[in-house]
Amino acid sequence: MRCFLSYKTSENNLSTMKELMSSIRETLSSLGIDSYSILLDYVANDNDSGREFMDCAFSEIDKSDCLLVIQNDKERSEGMLMEVGYCIAKKIPVVIAKQDQVTDTYLPEMTEYAISWSTRDDLLKKLKTFNFNNLKSCL
């Protein structure tokens, strides 16, 4: 099993998100699940375009069994929304892990699989008990 990790990042939260993605990767690995994170795995060139970036994401999603969306910010992410839409169109299961403080979003309604979490430790605990092997394709 392999999960593509989707999330919103910016220069303001780069180190925090790297730490969170590393923790999520360790948790998934302990369950025997491989993961791909653009933040941790993509080697960017200074002149990479948004199109090249998204083409890489779509290529990695195609190698994955599911998309795990970490939604911890109410601000929208173009990349995350494209990744979710891509997975829905390709019938790749999408798991939305939405932090409790995030409001005004309908992403959890777009899939059967939603996890609500409050803290980093709460998220990791819930990921450990989530049954990734029971995922089925999106409708």
C-alpha cells in the first residue's frame, strides 16, 4: 500500500509541515504503508513551473493506492484541490484528515473517509487505528 500525502504549505509554515509530514510518514511506515510527500521527496529546480510540479504530483498519485489529505488550515490550496479532483476522477480513494479548527470546507463531504483530529498526537493516533486496507475506489 502507498499513500500520496496532500497538504497546504507556505513559506510561513514550511518547517512545521516538514515535521508533521515526517511524523505522518513514520506512522504510516509502522503500519507497512509507503508514502510520497512532495515536501519531503520532490527535488525542485529553481525554474520548475507550476505545471511541472503538478505533473510530478499526478505521476506520483498514479503510483499510489490512496490520497491522504491533511487539512490543517482554512486557507485553500490550489495544488491540494487539484490532487483531490484528480483522485476522484481516477477513482483513487481519498482520506480527508481535517483538523477540528478548520471550518467552512466541504472536502470531507467529497469522500467516505474522513478523520477529525485536534492535535498532532491525536492525528497520529487516529492514523494508527484507521483501516487503510479497507479503502475502496471513490464513487
